[in-house]
Amino acid sequence: GQQLNQSPQSMFIQEGEDVSMNCTSSSIFNTWLWYKQDPGEGPVLLIALYKAGELTSNGRLTAQFGITRKDSFLNISASIPSDVGIYFCAGRSSNTGKLIFGQGTTLQVKP
Amino acid sequence: DTEVTQTPKHLVMGMTNKKSLKCEQHMGHRAMYWYKQKAKKPPELMFVYSYEKLSINESVPSRFSPECPNSSLLNLHLHALQPEDSALYLCASSYQREGSYEQYFGPGTRLTVT
């Protein structure tokens, strides 16, 4: 089945540093979504991407839909303590319509 | 407004109990989803309703029974669960139309089966 490889698995950074994470797949997706999940809560949608090559920002967050349609990355600039959480990428399969999730990147920020 | 609500927030049930989880959205979304999530893992799709009809069942055991009474409501009926069914159960919804596939999640119900 379709799988997403999300990396890194975890990151421990200093407040103020920039962060980058990415997802890759052997399959083509027509939509990429990035979510953040706090402990005990549901995932919150951060950014949605629909076109290959598309670069979209949401405050300090920037995400790109890879030109091959098989990858996406998320950057967080000038990290702050409230950025702590698990970040998931999700690709929407054009065949099944299902969201395929990456395994998540756990981000910890040291004040 | 991108709010999906879920009740209850927490649920503890014995293996012989019958309980229901409820989900509601008023965004006009016509697709609704149930996911199961274990700690530090991504959500796993269980069921999809599209226009109030069950369109996807990911081979979920029959002790989980979904119901979509109308376009705003989604229930998950639970009966004779096992301890390994303890997890965070997430509801989500989406427009499910070209160019608008974002899924919005509720806060989840933390289920513990004793």
C-alpha cells in the first residue's frame, strides 16, 4: 500500500532556531496536508497544498508541495515553546481519496 | 468556523458495556470520518461516510458500529470491546470536493476499556 516516510522522527531544538521536516513517498499525491497535534487533542490543520511546486505560508510556517508530487516539506522559523508537539504530514491518494499519514515528527523546544 | 465537536471527552467502559461516541459539525461538510489513534502514532482510518452513506469500512471489527443520522452528526456505537481497543478516537469532516479536501479533526474521545 501507499506509505509516507516522514523525517526526522524527533527534534530537540533551542528556542529561536528554524526547523525543517519532510515527507516522501513512492506514490503520487494530489493533496498534501500538514497537521500539528498537542497531547490529548486532535490534529489541527496547519497548511493545505494542492498544486505541484506550490509554496504556502501560515505565519512562521512555510510548506511546499514537491514538484514530483511525491514529497512535501514544512519549515518553522524562529521556533517558540508553543511549537512543541507532533507534526504529521498527510497525502491524499487520488485513487482512493484516503489520507495517508506520515509517522510524525515530535518537536521539543528548549527555552 | 472549522469546529468539529466530540462527546464525551473521556470514556471508561467495561468489556460487556455498550456505549456511543458522538461527533457533530456545522460546516456543511458532506464527508465524515472515524479514526483510531494510539499514543505517538498517526491516526488510522476506520470508517468514511460520504453524503450520509458508508463509503469506506477499513475492515473494522463488528464491535464498532458507525451511524450517520444526518449530514451533521456521526456516531460510533461500541459493544463488547477489548482492552486493546483503548485509544483516542477522532472524528473528522471535509467538503470532499475538487480542490477542497482538507479534513478537520475534533478533539477526540479518550477511550479506556477495562
